[in-house]
Amino acid sequence: MNLRYLALTALLATSLARAADLHELVAGKVNAEYPALEAIYKDVHAHPELSFMEVRTSALVARELTALGFTVTEKVGGLGVVAVLKNGAGPTVMVRADMDALPVKELTGLPYASTVVMNDFTGKEQPAMHACAHDSHVTDLIGTARVLTSLKDHWSGTLIMIGQPAEESIGGARAMLTDGLFTRFPTPNFVIALHTVSDLPAGDIGYVVGPSYANVDSVDILVRGIGGHGAAPHTTRDPIVLAAEIIGALQTIVSRELRPGTPAVVTVGTIHGGTRRNIIPADVKLELTIRCYSEETADQIINSIRRICAGIASAAGVPADLMPVVTVAEQRNPVTYNDPVLTQRLGGVFRAWFPADHVFAQEPFTYGEDFAEYGRTTHHVPICIFSVGGTDPKVIADAHKRGVPVPSNHSAFFAPVPEPTIKAGITAMSAAVLDLLAKK
């Protein structure tokens, strides 16, 4: 038998044995830490904090990572936490977890459900709930840090772990970057993150190559008219009727103005107008969200909105000085683009660590994610955010059987099952870092 073949076979066997040992080490550490991590998860879930108000949560992250030997800097970009651990020569990997909750009143009925009511950063009193699973992201960050610090002999390089504020209000990532995240601290070679999702069974892993989360624009339309008595509509220019026509016409943008197959969403989320049933008001306010996968498509949609609003108002005889006012939010949440090389690499890692039928290549999401910002600086850092399933498989099966959707992220009923969701998230993130910082 060829000696070279024998040598290669022996090398492969040794490599596989080492990989199996590493898998066992990670699994053992995750299992040992899980009771404490579940307690952290339930505590964070019961004490949610809204965007830019994450005082308690950021202090928790800082305290936990300091105890593990990281050099921790607080109040980066407001309430952001940056923790750095240098472990020899090698690349720099940044792991991001978002910390903020949503202004949602929780209706899950969980024993650790939130009852928190707090002022948001504008001073408005709001209920608060971790309806988008950022509580699990914080827990996974801490758990991954515990795993990796216990396995420092198995990797080499620099690990940066960050707790990011205000993802839900689309501003936290930009605030941290503006405050020097990539300049005051080691510039990463890779930035990775995870997101617990409702549409995958708990413990499953998903990833999207390329555009993964949508470009998001917020648009307000002030539909103006001439108010008057409800009994004399002929003396008015009714903005409620105009608003209804505009809403209907907006639905033709995607179906009739974009190239067929172009993914996009134009949603009117709020309508505000009128004070009494017998008064035709002077104006109606609409709030829209625009979702797509390129800035060019977003600009085309916005231009169409402006044209439709002006055309309908003009056709109804609205005076030139009362044309609708279309306002686009200055801050666009750009498309999150998962670097293809990095994402394919991590997909292979996940398939090596999880059963093949629990790892999925997914379709892009139309949700927004300010994780996009980490890949859009002049440093051109490859980024990847992957999914961790959080819904009880029995709940998914029952929903499919009844033909109803499962409670989604942002729902008042969204209730991820802690195990195996947390274990899978920590295992996947630990595996990703161990691969990216593998000793040569």
C-alpha cells in the first residue's frame, strides 16, 4: 500500500479524532453552564429595556465578560459594551449581540413574562418585552464567552464580544461605529452574529448567502385637503377619500412598476385622521415601511410614492399649495449582505457540528437588521448573521396542521423555548469562532 496514502489516512483519522474531542468539550461545557445560563436568560427576559435604555442589561454583559478575563469598555456608542480577549497571534473575530427590547405588552403567560412598563428614550411610557429574542442573544454571547475562555488552548487570535444597544430603533450599530468601534479597538477580520427566529424549530440552524435582511425605509405621508361638514362633502376636498385611493394605488408599485420577481414590500402601517364622524378633516397621516434588497429599488419605490400621491391629489382638485407631503426618514437601514465566502464557510462548520437535517440554507428575510452597518465601513469587513430556531417543533407542527402561523418575532405571544434554543446558539457560535480562530 502507498506510504503517502497511509500517512494521509492517519492524518485524517487524527484530525477527525481531534474534531470529535473538541465537539465533546464544547458540548460538555455548554451542558455544565446551561442551568446558570437559563437563569440569566429568564432574568433578562423578565427585565427588558427599550432601545438606548439598556442600562441593566449592558451592566450584566460587562460584569459577566470582565469576570471571564476580557478587557471591557462600557458606554461605547451610548450603552454599548466592548470586550476584548487577546490569545496569541491570529485573526480578530468580533461577535455581536443586540440587547434592546420592544414596546410590546407581553401576553405569553410565561412564569418569567415581563410586566415592565418604562419610559423610552423620548420620555414616553411604554410596555417592554423581549419579543425579538434579544434576551437569548445576550445569553448566547455570555455562554459563548464561557465556552471559548475555557478552550483557549484550541484557538489563537483576538476575540471581541460586543453588546449592542438599540437594534430595534435602527441606530445602535451606527452609534458604536461612530464612537470608534473599529478604530479604538482592534479592527476585526470578521464580524458574526446570530438571531433567534420563530419559523425554525428550536435548535435548528439556518443561514442565507448574500442579501439576508432587507433594506428598510420609513416613509410618512401627510395627505392634505379642505375640511368641512360631513353633510356637505361637495364643499370639501376629503383627505380620507384621498388617503384611501393612495393606499390602494400604492399596492400597484410592486406588482406593476418593479420587474417581475423583484422582492419588495410596501406596507401602510398606520392611518391617523379625523376627530368626529360628521367632520371631514383637513388632513390624514399615513406611516409606511418599505422593504427590498437594493437601494436602487428603494429609490424607485419612493419616487413612485411621490408621483402617485401628487397625481391622485391633483386629479381630485386639491390646490397646489395643499399637495401631499411625503417625508422619508434620513436614516436608511441598509440591506444586510452576508459575505458569501464567510457564510459558505460557516455553513460547512454548522453541518460538521449539527445533524445535516438540522442545518438549512434559507431564503432572505424582509425584516430589517442594523447588523448591516458592520459590513459597510471603509474597512470592508466580511460579516455574517445566521439563524437559530426558537419555536417548539410541536407548536410548529400544530400550526401547520391547523393552517395558522406560529407567533412571529415581534408578536406579544412570541415565546422561544430556552432549551435547546440557547444550547444550539452557543454551540453554533462557539463552533464558528473556533473555526475562524483555529490554530494553524
